[in-house]
Amino acid sequence: MFLTRLIYASKVAADVNRDDLDQIIESACKNNAELGVTGALVFSNKYFLQVLEGGRSEVNTVYHKILADKRHYEPTLLDYSEISQRMFHEWEMKLFLETNINRKTNIKYFSQENFDPYEISGKTAAKLLQDITSKDHMEK
Ligand SMILES: Cc1cc2nc3c(=O)[nH]c(=O)nc-3n(C[C@H](O)[C@H](O)[C@H](O)COP(=O)(O)O)c2cc1C
């Protein structure tokens, strides 16, 4: 099955709290492991930005489930590509908090320094996610 990468942005529902995030990651890790899907999820108070990688049908299965989730709204597909190898293969799913993104990274990708994934292209979103999830990001 073709390896694919899917990246989307969405807006966080008003009542989402830390417990919701923990619960999302817990079920994501369990389900994604069963499907061979890997990726990362960035949370800011306003937005989610998520990347999913895996087989085409598995990534689509997970994405359709996510679309129906009331903990976010206006999910918008930023990128859907066939890939020859994964870039986000370390975690079934891992949460990254926007509060930990260093200022320089936001300046690099956003015109106003504010994390707004609706403002960037799919290709840029992939690079931003690569930066955020890189091991040395927090030390920069
Ligand atoms: C922003 C966001 C990201 C999510 N990411 C995943 C994911 O990567 N994998 C997954 O299975 N569920 C994910 N979920 C949760 C699903 O929407 C759904 O609640 C879950 O898959 C149901 O799992 P269960 O059938 O095991 O209870 C996410 C939800 C939100 C709001």
C-alpha cells in the first residue's frame, strides 16, 4: 500500500482542556499503532496542526475518524502526498505544545510571529512540523 502523508489544521473547540488532550493522544497511540500510522500533533490554544503518515487506506481511516470529532472544527486539509519514506516515524502520535515552540521558529514561518497554520501552505506546514519535532528544537 502506498505510503502517504496527510497534514491538516483545525480550530480547537472552546471547552478542550488538558484531560481531552491526554485522552486524544492515548486513543491515537493505541489506534495508530494497530494501523501502522505515525505522526505528530501540535496544539495551541486556538489551533491543532497534525501530520499523519502511513498506508493510504489507514491514513484515510484515521483522518475520517478525526474529522467527526467534536473537540475541533473547520478541519482543513493542507497537504496530502504519496511519499517514499516517512519523516514522522518516531511516534504513533506525540503532542507538542505551541507554548514550547521557540519564537525564532514562529518568525521563520509566519508573517506576524503568531502560530496560525491556516496561513501556510502544505509544504511549509511539513517543514514547520519537522522543525517543531526535531530533537534540538527546544534548545535553539
Ligand atoms: C485533534 C485531534 C487529533 C486526533 N488524532 C487522532 C489520531 O491520530 N488517531 C486516532 O485514532 N484518533 C485521533 N483522535 C481521536 C479520534 O477523533 C477519536 O476520538 C478516536 O480515534 C476514537 O478512538 P476509540 O474508537 O478507540 O475510542 C484525534 C482527535 C482530535 C480532536
